[in-house]
Amino acid sequence: MSRVSRCLDNQPIERFWGTYKSESYYLTKHDTYEDVLKNVSNYIRYYNNHRYTERLEGLSPNEYRRVA
């Protein structure tokens, strides 16, 4: 961990949650806490296996790890 008031340790997870909120959470109606948990689980599965990104040469994160 870095010093107090340094957010560098948090950056990757903060970016993920920001992406999740804009791509999924705000676009879906959740009636129960279990619905939210299911949506998060489904999004993580989608994010790792099917979400293609330009930064990863057009591959999903799991495909990129297999190739690299």
C-alpha cells in the first residue's frame, strides 16, 4: 500500500466499477439485492470473456492473456 491520500493502489478497481456502473448498473432495474449480485456476476463474466477492447488488440481480457 502507498501512503495515505494516494489513490494509485485503488485505480484499477475504481476504473472497473466506473465502467460497470455506466455500462450495466444504471441501465438495469434492480428490485432486490440478489438481483444486483447476479448482475455484477454476469457483468464480470461478460467483461472477462466477451467484452472486446481496442487497447487489448481487439481481444477480450481472457483471450489476451491466453495469447500473451
